[in-house]
Amino acid sequence: MTEPIAWLNGNYIPFSQAALPVWDMGVVGGAAVTEMLRTFRHVPFRLEEHLDRLFASIRSVGFTPEITYDELRDVVQSVVARNVALIPAGHDLGVIAFVTSGGNLTYLGAAGRELAQKCTVCVHTFPLPFELWADRYETGVHLVTPATKALPADVIDPQIKFRSRLHWQLADREARLVDPAAMSLLLDRDGYVTEAATGNVVALDGDRLLTPSHVRSLAGISLQVVEDLAPALGCQLIRGDWALHDFERASEIFLTSTPHCLLPVTRLNSIPVGDGRPGPLTRRLLTAWGELAGVDIASQMRQGAADRTR
């Protein structure tokens, strides 16, 4: 086997053939919920937590996929087991599972009613693109708060991880007008901090790690890792409603997200965070995370980036 496989609606197929028809609601209307996890040393990390969140999203939006929790867990493990054989021993995979609501009835007509009600379910993987983040562990990330606002909770529950990302595209476009390498950090209509385009955001204030509440941001699996690790490092994660000035006065800020785990933020709206370099707690958390996962995360990123860009 020289090509990765994917699982689509009950069938294992070559990755290049994993495609949705144009009448699928995931294409027509972005009607899809999703999860991304990653492997460490070729083993899925916190698989059950990701599947728990996916099935919670499925229930929230009323999709009815013809697959059980246990079946999907087995599919994920099977796809990973087949595809890790195609990557170097020191590299890892990103793993995607998504579910769409089915087909668009307008496109299919009355004769396609049964097909329109059949959810699409897909699992696929990709080699983690280490080169996208390797330098950020030293240089950090620049976050910019654009005019584009987060979707209100009374429109879409922030605990639903969904595929429609147009508002994030607009927000990132605004951020890149300030700095071509910047990422967006969205505020809500009340001016409170919510999320960054690629994950949860955390600010260090004394021994408190401040992060937005569950009514304003997704309950991140990676954020939960930080919450688990923080007490041993003398900190406590506090969820709340934080204004931008709460983050502007922070001594450290970092992002948490599945593929890169934890990235330091060194500028916020063009102003240095702390001394403008990754902070000591951020580094300690990353070290502790690596010990938990059995991988030196920053070193893997650097080596993986070098391997992939030769």
C-alpha cells in the first residue's frame, strides 16, 4: 500500500477517492460536525474524549448517522493502524472524523428523499505538517482582534464543533492586514474574548490561567490537558468572562489546539506579551505535556519540519 486509506460511509477506500457529491449538505450548506485528534508515537491521543464530544455535537444538531460510538472508535483505530505504516517512525498523524446531515433534497428531488436523510460519515488521516508550527515555539504567535465577531451562542452553541468556517476566514483575512503572519482572536458582541481561529486561548495572571467560559468557547480537549497539568506547576485554570484588557495585562498567553498542542503568543494587537518571548510557564507546560505523551513536542516539530522540507 503506497496511498493512505480513508473510511467513507462503510467502505475503506484510497484517500484520493474520498470525495463528497456536490449534493451533500456538507458541501451545499456546511452542515457537518467534526473532530480532529492526533497521534503520539502512532497512537491516538485522548480518542474517547474526542468521540464523546463528536457524539455530543451529533445529538445537539439532530443528525442520525448509522454508526455507533463503538463502531466509529474501531474505524478510527483501524484507519490509523493502516496509515501509520506510511509515515516515518518519528512522525505522527492528524485524524479527522466528520458527519454531515445527508443530501440536499432540492438537488435530489422527491425520489431522493431517503438518500437525503442518510448522513455521510468519514474518517481520514494526514501527516502532521510540522513545518507550519516548528518555528512558532521560539518566535511565538501574533494574535489580532478583528472587527468580525464570534457567532453568538444563541445562534450556534459554542460546544458544537462544526465545519462552517467562513467567519473565521473573514476574521483571519482582517488579521493578516495587520500582519501577514497574524492569527485572529475573536471577541463576542459583548466584547469578551472567545477563541482563536485554531483553538482555545489562555492568559497567565499571577498563578491563574484565564480562559473563556464554556458559554463563549469550545470545551477544548487540549485545554483539558492544560487544566490537568496546571496544578502540578502551581497554577489553576479559571474559566470566566474576560475582557480584552484582562489579556492585555497578562504576563504570558498561549494557544491550545490538537495538532500543535500548545503555542506561545508573543504579541497581541502588535503589543508584546510580557517581554515578547515565550514565557517560562508556557515552556514548562509544553515539557509536561510531552512527558505525558511520551514525545518531546517541540523537538518533534523541529525534526519533522526538517524531514518534510528537505
